[in-house]
Amino acid sequence: MKSNTFDLKKYAKSASLGIASLGVFLLGQFIIALPLIIFNIEGSIMRTILLLLGQTFLALVLIYIFKERLWEDLLDLLENHESYFKKYFKYWFYILIGMALSNLLIIPFSDGIAQNQENVLGLLRDMPVYMYFSAVFFAPLTEELVFRQGFRQVILNDKLFILLSGLSFGVVHIISSNDIISQLPFLPAYTIPGLIFAYLLVKSKNIFVPMGIHFVHNGVLVSLQIIAMIFGGI
């Protein structure tokens, strides 16, 4: 008979990895930018190389932290990928609908586009190679490992996990602005994907499900932005 006794020692180990991942992620953002600040590097090629190296190192550290869980989930994904695709890919369209509706609702309360979006467009113009790889590959990988897998290992309650994971994900995407108050109307548009990604982890119990949807989401949006910049002069 399977015991339902709460294993405090096992939880403490799991939660410590989740907390460590958040610390690594936050510290990593500073460390990645540090060489550019110290050496005042201006050239886009050298900046691209250093930033990609920093992003790669951060991703590898997070992968190492969750290596056991990632291996288990990878084996599960290889066995059940068709089932996961049929069940969960439709949630990407829910993300698009939710973001579109939230953006329509905030038009009377906002002036222009979100600062995060402006930053993305600016980096696409200045360092397109870095921005593409950062947004399409590194962001889904690192953000899902931290805000989904990391949070999940700390927060066991499903509803609380979905709420805090989604809200934290949304907040991270608006704090880059000097005027956070002006960016608050954009919070729902960034929180909705976080909520759905968290829900997908709860339902599938496999981090590669929300990570895969996140890859698709960022890949399509960034590619559309690149096309618009090339042909539309944005």
C-alpha cells in the first residue's frame, strides 16, 4: 500500500533546488551584463558573442540543477509526445487569444507599446542574432526551468503555484522599465502566458510541455516581428 506521508526531507531537497534556480537566474542577469559594463563594449558582434556565451552558461547551470527531473521528463516525452501534442498544443491559441483581449482592454489606459516590447524591437534592430536566439531558445528554456519547474518544487498547492508562477512571470516582464507604474496595464498580457504555462505543468507533470509551447510562442512572435521590420519598416 502506497504511503501518503509527507516526506519533509525529500521536499526540502526539492525546494532547495527550486530556490537555487531562482537565485541563479536573478544573479545570472547581472553577471551576463557585467563584462559589457566593465569593459564598455560597444561593437554589436562582440556584445552578441559575450551575451550568447553568458546565456549559454546560465542555461547549462539551470539544466545541471534540474538534470534528474529533466532526464525523467525527457524519457516521458519521447514515449508520450503524440498524446501531449494532441492534448496541450491548443493552449497556445488560448495564450494568443488571452493576450490579444488583454491588449485590447488596456488601450484606453496605455500610451504606446510595453517597454519590454520596445526593448525587444530595439535589440532586434541592433543585435538581431543575439535577440533571436535569446528570445526563441534561451528565454523559453531558462524561464520555464525557473518560473515553472523551480516554483513547482517549492509550491505544492496547484492553484497557488499557478497564480504565483504566472504573476511572477508577468512582473519580470515589466520591471525593466524605469516607470513600473506606467507598465502595470501590460501586466495581464504577460501574466496570462505564465498562468497557462503553469497550468500545463500541473496537468502534464512534464516541464517539456510548457517549454515546448513557450518555444513555439516566442519563435512565431519574434519571426513575425522580423518579417514586419524587413517588409514594413518597423
